[in-house]
Amino acid sequence: MKKGLAYYRFFLKSEAQYRINFISYLLRGFIQLVAVLFIWNLVYSSTDDGVIEGLTYQEIILYTIISMIATQFMELDNDFQVAGDIQDGNLAYELVRPVSYIWKLFFQGLARATTSILIIGIPTMIGVIFYITQQEAFSVAIIRALLFLLIISISVGLMFCVNLLFGYSAFYLNYSWGFLLFKGSFISLLSGALFPLAMLPESIRGFFLKTPFQYLSYFPTMVFLGKLSTEEIITNLTIQIVWLGIFAGLCLFFWRHAIKNITINGG
């Protein structure tokens, strides 16, 4: 763990040295937010009462912003990292290092996500808390924020495991980049990062809510918005932890299987 934390500090410093990354994070976040809010403005302007599936225009704006915060925590990119190491032949060298390769990937991804969180996530989250306190008690806003962070911390582990499983595809595919790009778009759709899953037809929504991906964005966002009861939060949190255990087990299983039959392009 100490070596892992040392890697985290090293990668965090490396991220901080590239000022262009800070600018790109800000521009990307701003452009995404403006584009999505413009679309929602068009959608809600066509409604009679300004409410869609129980969400007002103000709430959909909050949903979009909070979902964007959740997305910052998921910027791990360990799927592309492990796929690159496999296809370039670097994995053979990584496996003989004194620190666990998986832990290294985790802390490297965490450092990358931390940069985005500090620049966009935390300041935006403070703004959301301030907005909620205009309508709710300060203690309510803080409790929601803490629950959001608790759920997101589990979501980070889940996202890491999902990324690893998709990154392992490089063991079996000569070209996995297109597959990983498709994965990103697919998860954005199923996780509710693009729009609230509540707006989908009931049959489709029911399917989406049964997948583990809703716990990456939709679930924590709805908790922050105060749209779920205590019972629903506890139930979903329990299911989320179970999903994390399942994916962690799958990662371990496929990793051991792949290492035994390892064939690396270029090495």
C-alpha cells in the first residue's frame, strides 16, 4: 500500500506539471455543460407544465451538473493503460516490478481523476451544496453530499474493475482501441450520465436499472438530488457493493487466466 501511495503522489505531480491539461479539463467541462443545458432548454420549452417524469427544468440542470461531477471521479482510463501495456509488450516488464501492477494502475488512474476532480468536481460540488441550501436546511445538503461521496467512492472501485475487464480484451484482440471507445459510449448511456434513466420508457428503464452501470452516475446523482428514500438508498447501496465484489472477482479470475496464457504483441 505504501508503494501504491508513492505511485499516487508521483503520478499526481506528473499530472500537475502539464498546465495544458488543466485548461483542457476546464474547456471540456464547460463545453459539455453548455451543450447539454442547451438541449434540455429546447426539450423543456416544448412541455406544458415544465415537468418531465417528475423532474423540473431546475432539477434537470442540477442533475446534469451533479452527473458531470460523478463523471470526473470516473476518469481513470486504466482500460486504455492496461490495453496499451499488453499490446506494446510493456506488461512483461511491469510484472517483474516490486509493486503490484494492478495497484499501480489503480493509483495512476486515481491521480488522473484527482486532477479533474480538483479543477471541476469539488468547486462545482460546493456550488451545488450552496444552491440546495437555498431550499433545504444546510444539514440536509451536507448529508446528501456525504452520501454522494460515499457512493461515488464505491463507484470508483466498480469503474476500475469494469475498465480492467474491458482492458483485458487486448489479451485476445489485436486492436482493442475501437472496442474500448465503444465501451465508453455504451456505459455513458447505461449509467445515466447522458440523461436521467427515469425519462426512459418503463420497460427499457427497468432493464437499465438492473445493470451495474447505473451505480456509476444515476444512483449517486439521484441521491444528491434527494429523489430516493432512505430504504431505496440502503437497498441500492447494498446491491452496488455486491456488484463491486462480483466484478472484483471477475477481474482476478480473468487476470490469473490471462497471465497463465500470456501472449504479448511485441514481446
